[in-house]
Amino acid sequence: MIQLTDILFFGTAAVIAGLAGPAIVSLISSARQSERLVSRLESYNRNEETGRLERDRQKSLSMVLSHVGSRAMPGNEEQISAIRFRLMRAGFIGPNSVSIYFAVRLLSVLLPQLVLFLFIGRLSDYNSMAPVSVSGALAVAGLLLPEKYLDARTSKLELEYKEGFPDMMDLLVACVEAGVSIDSAVTRVAAELVGRYPNLAMHLNIIALELRAGRSRYDAWSNFSQRLGLEEADSLATMLRQAEEMGTSIGKTLRIYSREMRQKRILIAEERALALSAKLTVPLIVFVFPVMIGVLLLPPIIKAMEVL
């Protein structure tokens, strides 16, 4: 039979458990949150340390290549300026980009020759002229591959610039018509485009830095058009200069230009769609037409062979 003391004991225990339960749960949850926070901090510190080591390694490699390339650079300033312009168009705008480029060209010629020297005995067993032929081919490839890489990278970046330029114009129009100055809008638009068009955003940030350094707006946008190598960017720089000299509204000017960019993009898409039928003619003739001829002529041929 249950006694009164037992009821009081169990009741007191239940009350204590009810009062202490939330505190215990809260302590356990806090401990788990602390463990997760410590784990995240440790992971962040490891990633930060790894990133710092990687940046230091890249900086050291860049310094070594720059030192090697400075010895291989030509003395002609016009040639150096032309190479710097090509590298700028390809997205390499660092202060040591020219010297690093010549270092890469030098290493792309010398390193394959060193590898060939290790296997020259085996090549000589097959043909006495094989080492000379392979050495010449590797030297030509070492000279041409950096050029081809720059051309391919430039074409890729120009495609990105052409795709992102109308979006950039729309964002500039939205910022200017919202009351933001064109100089401040550049920084805002660069922050919005960095995820989709990072290289275009980088050039916009360069414009913002040049404007802060005191360069005129027209010079900053002219340099922007030279780095991009697009006719649209050159037209934009000229248009901004005319709007500034004539005192017209920059917002209206940008809106008109943005509408023209959108219409141009639609025309390009329609042109590609209309050219698709002509481009499909050759594959249809080469791949589909012979199959159709075979399907149509094969049964009569088999029938004629059976009759004869």
C-alpha cells in the first residue's frame, strides 16, 4: 500500500526533475553548440592557414619567374608594350606579368629539351635523326604554345565580356536612375557581377580605383575599353564623354545605350537561329543522306540479286 511519504517523495522528485530538466537540456545544447563552434573555428583556421601558404607559394614562384624573365626580356620598349597590351587583353594585369610571360616562354623551350636529353639514347636506337627532329618540334611547340594560350584566353574573355556587357549596362542604368552617381555605381555593379562575370567585375573595380586616384572619367573608361577590346566599350566611353561635355543626362544616355545593347543581343540571337539551318546542311548530307540512300536502295538491290 502506497504511503503518504512515498507520494511526497515521488512528487518532490517529479517537481525537481521538471525544474532541472530544461536546465540540463540547455546545458547539453550549449555544450554541443560550443563543440560545433570550436570545430568551425578550427576548420576556418586550417583553411586560412592553407590559403596563406598557397598565396606565399604563388608569390614565391611569381618572384622566381619574374627574376628569370627579366633576364630574357628584350630591350625594345615597343615590343614590351605590345606584349603588355596582349597580356592585359588576356586578363594578366599584374606588374610582373611581362617578365613572367618571358620566363614561361623560356622554360617551355628549355624544359622539354632537358626531358628529351634523358631519353636521347633510346631515340637514337630507333633513328639517328630522331633526336634532332623531336628537339626541333619541341622547340617550335614551346614557342607557339604560350601564344596559342594567350589567344585562346583572350577569345574566352571576349566572349564573357560580350555576354556580360548588356547586364552591366542594365545595372548601371538602375543605379544611376536610383540617384547613385556613375562613379559610385561602378563599384556597386562590380559587386553584383563578381559571381557571374568575375573578369568583367575586375575591370570595373580597376575603373573605380583609377577614379579614386584622380584620373578623369573619360580616361578611366577609355582604358576600360582598351582592356576589354570591345567595340561596345569604346562606344560607351565616347558616349559618356559626349554626355559630360554637352551636359546631357547620363541616366537617359545610359538607358538609350542599354536598350540598343539589348536589341543588338536579340539581333545576334536571331542571326544565329537563322544560320542554324544552313549549318545543318553539311551534317545532313554527310551523315543522314547516305543512310537514307542505303535504306531505300538496299531492298531492291537484294531483290535483284535474288532474281539474277
